[in-house]
Amino acid sequence: MSIRLIHTADVHLDLCYAHAGMTPVQANNRRQSLRDSLRTVVRRAGEWPADALLIAGDVFEHHRVSRDTIAFLKDAFDRIPDVAVFITPGNHDPYTPDSPYATESWPGNVTIFTQPRWQSKEVSHALLTVHGFAFDGPDISENPFGQLTVPEDSRVHVAVGHGSASTHQPPDKGAYAPFDPAQAAAPGLAYLALGHFHTVTELEGNFPTRMCYSGAPEGHGFRECGPRYFLEIEIDEGRPRVRQQASAHSIYEQHTLDVSTFSNSQAVLEAVRDLPAQGGEAARLLRIVLEGACPPSMQERLSALPDVVGDQFAYLDIVDRTTPQEDYEDLASEATSLGVFIQQMNDAIAAAEEPERRRTLERARHVGLAAYRGEMVPVRGTEGG
Ligand SMILES: [Mn+2]
């Protein structure tokens, strides 16, 4: 008989969105969305049904999780009494004496690992043993990766852990319980359910254990754009098959539009409205970066974009990086040395036959104008500007 697992991590319940420039209402909606996505994962574990639900850390954003969120979580686990739930506290929600993991009483089907070293528990209704550990503080006092020995028996062995695979360490994220995937693998360990990196990632290599980050079931900001997933794992004869299932109730999207390719603000507005949704029914959180030279007549209307199409999205942020379009004929008519310079450049550009020379002259005119105004010009390679 196959063993069925559901794997999720990094929900970060009760995340604070104050830094994200969201209104209190929008932030509440985001926190609701985090709960909804976890609820989706837990419900699926009950309905499939899974033998075990593995939650690989950072369930909470921090210790100061609300009473209501704890009650929600207990209730969600209570509703799947036949699924064994395993939680490995992570760097955000470590197992400390004052953490909700230690102070609360959890439903009987829930196992919370408590030590910074491997602990094992047999699932009573399946031939399954789950190994796990806990962060005991924001930095774990020991690093359990590479220390797991799996007994030779007839059971399926899986492990759940939180930490940074050194092979996939993003430069802008702290390294917690760092490990080399080849070291974390162990003979007899069929699957290692990982948490900490928020994007679904399989660590591949020449070792006997399959290991995946499920990623967060819900994005947490514009650095986590696109659909998010949880994983369904089926283990037959020691071999796991891993499937991604979409879980996000709201999806962050970031798009860049070059306004110089549009003749009017209506066309920009329609382009925003027509951006294809990435996740069916999921609410959409959009950041639109506007670039390019923009006629002053259009600028005003663009700043009103959130008011005009805001209703279509759960959140819409317009980042205006447009540059005002210059009127070079008007500038050339000025009775100043700038006017003379612009007139000479306009003539040279009009006379230029090769497109490359024309672009170089346009760039020179742009840089020259900026110099007259005492402005800095951003370096953008050979791009015109
Ligand atoms: Mn983490």
C-alpha cells in the first residue's frame, strides 16, 4: 500500500504587512488569505486522504501570534483526526518555553518536534515513521542535517526539517541550519520535506533521498510573485512521486509597461485591464512599473490609474518611473545657448541617415540637455533615453 503525504511550510500566519504600504483593510485581507491557503492544504489532507501532513516550519510569523489564529489552527487540525500532523518549528516560530507550541495543548493527531536534534515518531495507522527536529531559537543551537540515521526496518521513513540548502542559498536571505543536500540525504530515507525557501524547489543530485521545498502556500509580497503550491507525495516501494497543487488564494504579479509605446492613457489602462490572471479565481495583487518617455498630457491620467482600475484588483500599486517627454522644437526656439545647442542637434539628427548614428545623436542631445539643467543622467548602456 502506498503512503500518502501532504507537505507545506512557511505560511507565516499573522504576518504584518505594515512595511508593504498596505492599508489596514488590505493587510487584514492578506492575513485572511494566509489562513485560507492553509485551510485549503489541511482540508485536502483530510479529503485525499493523506496519512500525514508535514509542516516544515514557519507556521507563524512570530511568537506573538493571536489567540484567534491559534484557535483557528487547532480547529483546522481537529477536523482531520485521522491524519497525523507533524510540525517542525522554524526560525520564525522556534520551539521555546513561551512559544504557543509549548504553552498550548494541541489536538491528539498533532506532533510538534521539540528538540534541535532528530526525533522520530511512528504513525500508528500506516507503516510510516516521521523524523523531525525543532529550531530552539531564531538560530538553532545545533545543526541536525547530516546527523540522521534511519533504522533498517520494513517501514517507510520520511523526515521534515527547516533550513537552507547551501546549493540554493539566495544571496539576500539569511542561512539557517545550512546543509549540503548530499549530506542531508540518508540511506533508507525516502523523502525529506523542507521549509524555509518560499518557492517550490526540488534538490536534485546523486543521493538516495528525494528532497523538496514545498515553498509557501501563499506569496508574501512582490518578491514572491506568481502561483504558489503545496506538495502531494505518494510513496510506493520506497519511491516517492511528487505533485504540485496550487494553493494561493491571492497572487502577487509585477509587470512593467513602457508607456512610450502607447499614444494615450486609455491604451495603458486597457493594457493593465487585459493582463492575464495567473491563478484562476485567486485574488490579484498587482504592481505595475511604468517606464519610458511620457507626454505631460498622459502623466496626469496615469497617476489616476489606481482609482480607475483599482476595483478589478485586490491591490494595485503603480510605480511611476516614466520620464517627461521633451519638446525639442520648443526648446530649440529658446534664445539661449541651450536653444542653439538643441537646434544644432535637431538638424544633425534630421540629417543622420544611419539609425545607429541617429540614436547616438539623440542620446547626445538628451545628455547635453541634462548637463545644461545640471541633472544626472542614469547610465543605461547604449539604450536611448
Ligand atoms: Mn524560515
